[in-house]
Amino acid sequence: MRCLGVFEDTVDPEQPILNLRKTARVFVINPQGKVGMIHVKGEDEFGRRDHLESCGGGIEKGENPVRTMLREAREELGAVLRDWVELGWIEDEYHRLQRRNHSTFFAAHCEADFLPRNLTPMERAMMADPVWLSPQEIHQRLDPKNNLGIALLIGQRDFCAWQELLRRKIIVFN
């Protein structure tokens, strides 16, 4: 598996990193060629949030990255995945949480039918309905130059993986 990028927190004042969180994240492509993204909207320790991020979350006990990616897509998007490919891994950090993330990224296609989402109470408070966007829209919305604060940190991580997806021609746009 290939390292796609390592990113430092350039938003918050430096603090020691005390925790490592392993995650799996996925760009889900529907039959119409649109990509499902999580619309984070609410307020938490990072302040007011209103941005997009890839589907995914923490690897739980007994899981591997593939199992986590499949579970998170089902929970957050209601998507049943097929034809997935591993893109590589990215490390990023959040000084505010004193945490480094090691995220394995995937791209996958999904079935046309969706199941009900299965969100935790915290996720229900922070996640608006998923959005399905064209590759052009995803590219523009994730580009770090178009984001600030926590959206910048998430955008640089997701944009890096997105560029690998484009490099491999898993999805193409002009």
C-alpha cells in the first residue's frame, strides 16, 4: 500500500500528539457517476462546520480497513459497495484533538438501491443528508484553496486521495 500524503495541522496551535486513530475512508460512485460525500453541518469542538468530507470513520476492534469501509458506507450513505479498490493511505493530524489519523482510502461503486442510514446520535447531530456530486463539483469543493479551518485540514486530506483516484482514471472529468 502506497503513502499518498502526510499533512500537519496548520490551523490550530501546536500541541503534542497523544493518540493515533486508524480509519478507513471511501469515495462512493453511484451508477450515474456521481460521488457521495458526507455533508458535515453543525457545531463541535472545531466550532461551526459546514463542509464536505469523504465517507468513513474509525476502525473498530476486530475490523480491518475493508470491513470498516463497507460498514461506514452502509451507515453513513446507506450504500452497498462493490468493485472497490484501495487507493493508499494518508496521515494527518488535529492539534485540537492531540490526534494523528492514519486513513486507508478506497474508491468503490455502489448499487442503485440505498438502505436507510444508521447514524449514532452524534452523527445525526453533525451530518446533514449526503450529497451526490459530479466529479467536477467534488474537485472544486475539496480543493484546499477553497476551504478554511477544519474544512481546510479535511479538504487537503480528501483532495490528496481524490487526486489519486483521478490519476488512476477510476473516474474521469474534463
